[in-house]
Amino acid sequence: MELRHLRYFIAVGEHESIRIASLKLHISQPAVSRQIQDLEDELGITLFERSPRGVKLTRAGQFFMQESRRLVEQLESTVRDAKLIAQGLQGHLRIGFVENTGWDSLVPEVLNQFQQGAPRIKVEFLANNSPEQLNHIASGTLDGGFVYLFEHLDNNLKAIPLALDNVMLAVPRRWGLGHRKSVKASSLSSRPFVTFPRSVYPAYYDRLIAASAAAGLTMNVVQEASTEVAILSLVSAGIGAAIVNGKNQARPPAMVQFIKLSDISIKLPLAFVTQVEPENPAVSQFITTLRQVMTSSTGPCAD
């Protein structure tokens, strides 16, 4: 049995006429009659009662008509969905992000516009640090991610540069540093600090320690945490100060004061990373939206 058998059968059944069905199908009447006969022979049942005035569905034919319509509609829907998936307009997309990037205008705007332009794609937005994201993107468990890059990418990954952020000092408000707009790092050597373990992101950790040392600050690290959210929680509790991404100002904890460091500047290169040849067609649609947002806000972005 072929799909055309079902289409011919449905056309004849709907019009109860081989002549009208042949006109609708743009097929000759003998060809339609032959296909219906072949279908009945294959099924071993009579689908139509024939008379000089036309054809009429048998009870078995009525049931087969109902099910044939359902099958054809389901197949047509499946074909439509498959085409949308191939075009990157339907499916499932897993995107990683460093949590503080989700509080700024760029990443939320990209997600908003993408969901409006591709409502059939379900986006899973997963918070994780940059090294973990890169591992997941390389293995295919993430389709892409907003990460901070401090080292060369693997050959199977590519990046779209987005922005250069910078670091700031976060201190407990209970320290009473007033309304200072900036401080020198060297003035903080006696203060306790919270940072993350080197194992979390060795490249950035080494750059942070080197920049601090160059400014005359040897951090007295009293506690470590693996994420900036956890670090800021410890700062809120008064455990110590921390040098963190300035983007955290977009959602400042009530018990934390942010102050610029006059003698430490560490550029944080934000980028969107994917595989060089992504398997998921929806990735290209997401990148198109990303470029549109970047172009409208800051001008064209380069690879």
C-alpha cells in the first residue's frame, strides 16, 4: 500500500464519484479506478458499493476512510514538522550562560527576540561557569553558551565576540566604607577576601592573582566558593571582600557595596560559543537573532 492509494481512496470517498475525484486529483478515471481496485485487492475487503449512479462507502469503507484521513493528516503534520526542524524553526535548543550575563540587556534581549521569531523552538537556558559550558558544548550536551574566554578554544569550537566587561570590588556594607567611588587594591591587604578555587577556572584565576599582585594586593583568602552568586552571599554575610564581574551591579545584593578598583582592570571577554559545525539546525537561527541584536545595539559584530 502506498500513500497515493490512500489519497485516491479519500478523494473518491469524499465525493462518492470516481469522475469528480479524477478531476480533483488531475488523474484519469481509469487510473483512479485501477488504484481503488488494487487497494481493495490488497486489503481483501470491499470499500465501495458500485452502482450506475456512482459509488458509496461500505461500512468497512467508512471506517477505513476515517482512519485514512487521520493517518494522512498525521503524516502531513509530521512532514511539516520535519521541514521546520531542518530549517531550524522547530525543536529544542540548550543554551548555557554565566548567571550574571542574564541580568544585562544583551542576553535577555536575544532570548526575547528569538522566542518571538521562533516560537516553535523550546529553549532550555542553563546557568553554569564558563569552563563547564565549554566542556558541554564540545561534547554536544549544550548547543551553545554565553561564556567568558581566557584561553584558546578547541578546534571544534568557534566564538562570536560580544563584549568586554570588567571587574569590581564587592565589600560587605557593614564594613562602612561610605560612598567611595573607587579604592586602591593595595589598601585592602589587611582585609579578608573570598574567591573561587583555582580549579574552577585556572586561566582567569591566574590573571586575577597576577593583577592583584601587580597592584600591591596579596589577598588574604579566608573562604572559597565555586560561583559568584555563592561568593556574593559570603560577602553579604560579612565574611570578606571579593573581586567580581561588574555585571553583578545589575542585580546588587542588598548587603553588598560595589566599588571601582582604581589600580586593577581585568577585561572579561564575553562571547557566544558553539561547535564549528553544530548538529542542531536551530543554532543557526539563534546566531542570526544574536547578530541582529548586536547590530541594532552596537553595530556589526565580527566572527
